Amino acid sequence: MADSDKKIPEINSIADEEALTEIDLGSFLSDKDSDEVLFDGFHEDIEKTEKNIEDELQSLYDDIMSSGPVTIVPKKLDDLAAESAGEKWMSPDEYIEPPRVTIKPEENAEPVTPEENDSAKSDIMNMIESLKTATNNDAGFEEIISGIESNEEIAPFVSDISKANDLTKDFTPPAPAAPAAPKAPGEIDTDSPEFASELAALLGDSPAPAPQQSDTEQPAKDESFVVTIPEETAQENGLVLDLLPGDGQRTVGVEPDEIIEDDGKISRKERRQAKVEALELSGKKYRGDTIRKIILVISIIVIIVSCGILANQYLIEPYKYKKNESTITDTIDTGVTGTVEEVEVEDGDDTNYPAGMLAKYKKLYAINEDLKGWISIPALEINLPIAQGADNDYYLKRNIYKKWTNYGVPFYDYRIKDFKNLPRNTVVYGHNMHYDDYIFGLLENYREPEGFKSAPIIECNTIYGDHDWFVYAAFITNSAKNQDNGYILPYNFVDLDQTKFEEYIREIDKRKFYTTGVDIRPDDKILTLSTCCYDFDGGRLVIVARERRADEPKSVDTSKVIINSNPKYPQAWYDANKKTNPYANDPRLDIGK
């Protein structure tokens, strides 16, 4: 192909990057073979354009300097930062930061000096020269120049101050980000991820779920600040205040790190302490102190009272009981025989003794006319007076001197009226303390045959005569109906007809722990000793003995003991021992009232 037939490629845009890459600009502008200049005058046009730009920019600069401090702000600064050959069109050192927009000149502001004008003009010219150098006078610079000439890339210039006010009334120039100051102790960073949970912990609420950030949202700037509120408002809402004295304002924040527990939570104790200290610094009294003091005083009182009760129960009362027991025993004059009528009455003794009363009880009866008898079981260390009250409650907590005591005193059933002629069943009640063996505590020995063998005879006297009783049975019963399927064995009856009495004896034969060998005839009288037991709540241990007959020796053959392999118990006993009651459907003894 001849040189004259060469075709020149069509250039659609002088700034097209692919065209600039594929075409040799020098060969494009001239034909070496023909020495013809293809675009004669092209460089002259560029130079004219550059000259026009310089004149335009100079004019523009002069207008800026003469119109006041209104600043031309480029709209698309990022577009002007287009890269060429991998470098920015302007280096950071050459960048001129535009001044802030000021609508109204400050009063007493100093005028702009000619030197400042020349400096600003020189900076703009240097920027233009840098543009030309960075683009190597390339034709691609024509687009930028065209944009400047058409004023499309320049914000509108406002010379009228009123129009400038309308343009910028909603504009607030962003302040340069200052380095974040270090948080003072007790401050809250409201933009921190932990702010919500920390504030919720302080207020005692559950932290609200963190808002989900959409893909288009930009992360919030890290602008920490401290919320301050009036001290009274903080106190009313239970917020933790800083511990530094102030002018009525307190910083709301988290407690110092040293009062944070291992799990990252603020302990209730430390939160309360911080609040107390803050209130003390403000000169106010924390009502929690008063409450704590009241609770402390009450606790001390309770401890003192409890200690007093325990000391009285385990130390003082037993001591008093033993002391009184010795004193009471000394009042019984066992060496005196006969009745009170048969002994000489002492001067000044105006006691109205009942006729036929044994003289040996005279001194004690003079102390308490409720004295009705005496019980003695030497093997069980029982040697006590027996009183009788108007009911079966009075002597539960009173001794023979009618003074209050937990031990009480043994007493006859209040329904017994004639102690010269005892009824079919003489019933005596007495305590069995779970913490010692005083009063009737040692009656527990009768649960086993060995206990019976050690004390087969009970001496239970009245003030009118002495009586010996041979132990017949020992068994457990209940004191409330709900402890035995709605039934209570009427073991504490006083009088009973012959038939019912025999039925009762057959009933206790089912219940007794063992057979002693002592028999009971239909015409015999019995003694019933009733005391507490702790097999179940409301349990009673009952000892039944029959009165020694006139023709019997004062002795018992203890070799006839036979163990009962399956004694009958109340339902509560089976429940307590997790056993089945084989007597659940057994007929119930009904002896009437």
C-alpha cells in the first residue's frame, strides 16, 4: 500500500484514553514522509485557549477580592482529582484549602493587604501551571478548561450579601475533628457500644436491643460527650453520681473499675455505696442508713433475746428446776406419821387443812393448796409433787409455787374430784422435754423391757394415802384426730363401766410394746401417766399400771416379759416410718363420754 493511501484513524474525542494510548501523538500531528503538517495551527489554538483561561481566572480572582470574603467552593472537588499516569493531578503540598464561608464580615476586621492579594494570586497561577505540567500540555486538558469556561464546575458566585445569606442560611461548615479527649473517671461515652448496657445496668432495666445498621448507612462519628443532670434528679431516679464535689451538677456514669465484679457487672453493694457517698458529699442524709441502723438494732435485739431464751432454756431453767426439786423434797417430812389432826398445829399456822390429809404433806400444802399428791419412781429419778388445776392447762407452765416455768409440774386430770376414793382411772400428766430428762422424761425407759424391769412399781400417792402401782403396759397414741384417721384413743377417761373397761384393756393389749406379766381384773383400778413423745408431731407416750391389791406383796415378777412383735400404732407413726398400717381397718373403741 502506498504512503498516500494511508488512512488516518478517526478521533472522536481528543481526551479518549484508548485513543491516546494507541495513537502516537507526534505521528498523528505530522506526516514524516510527506513533511505535511496535518493539523496546522492546532498548537496555536491551545495556547490561545490557555491564555483565555488565564485571563478568565485573573478576572475571576479580581472579582473575588473586590466582592468581600465570599468563597468560591468547587462542587466536584473529587472530579478535579482525576489521576494521570498513576499520580494525582495536584500533590497535597500544592493543594490550597479554601477558606470558610463567612456571610457577614466581622466587626473591626482588618482589610486585606496588597501583599495578601499578590500571594493568593500567585497561588492560583501556580495551580494552573501545575495543571499544565501534570497533563503535559495534553489535549485532554481541554475538557477541564471547557468546564471552567462554562462555569459548570464552579459554585455560583454571589456578590449580593442578601442572596448569599439565602444561599448559606442552612449551611453549617463542619468543624475539623478534634482529637478525642481522654474520658474522666465516671464519664459515659454515649457512642460506645457498651453505653446502652451500662446505662441499663445503672437504671436497673434490661438493655434495649442495638439498632441494626443498614448497608447504606454510614457509621456514626466518634463524638463522645458526658451527660450532666441536676443532682436531685439523679437521686430521685437512683442514678450513680460521681464522687467529686461540684456545683449541683453531677456526672452520670459507671462506677470506677475497681468496683466492677469479675463478671463485668456492677455489684449492688458497690452501687449503693457509691450512691451513699454521693449523697454524703451533697450534704444530704441517705435514708438507707437509717433503715440499715434500724435493721441492725432489731437484729441485735433478736440475737440478745434469742441468746436469753436459749440460756434460760438450757441453763437457767434446768438449774432452777433442780434447786426447786431439792427444796420441795425437803418440805416432805417422811418421819411424820398420821394425819394433820393427829399432829400439833404450830403457832401462827392458819392453813385450812383438809380432814384426813397425811401430816407429811403439811408444809407443802401450806405453800400451795393445789397440792394433791406425790409421785416417786426411784429408778427413774422421779420424785415430784402432783398438783391439780381448774383445767389441764394451768400447771403446764407453772411449778408447785405457781411460778412460770417451761417444766411445769405433774398434775392430775382436773375431772378427778375424790382423792380419798380414786376413780377407775387416775390420770397424771407431765412434761417430757426433748433437751433433757426432767419431770417425766425418763418414762421413755419403759419403751424397753429393761426399763420395766428396773422400775416395775410406781409409787403415786395422794395427800390422803399411799398407793403402789404395778406397771401393766407402755404404748404410743396420738393427741389429734388427724394423726390417726380421725380417731383418738380415749386413754384418759376417768370413770368407765365394767364392759367398756374390759374393751379398753383389750385395746391396749394390741398397742403395748410388751407384756409385763401383770394382770388386770374387771374390778381393778388403773393409773395412767401421759407425757410427750417425739415419734411424730403430737405423739403421746402412755404408761398404764394397775393398783396393787391388798393381798399382794410389794413386788413384781419381771421374768414374765413377752415382746409384742406387732404393736398397734396411730396412722401418723406408720407415715413417719414409711410403713403400711395393718390396723387401718381395725374396729375403733367407743367408750362414750
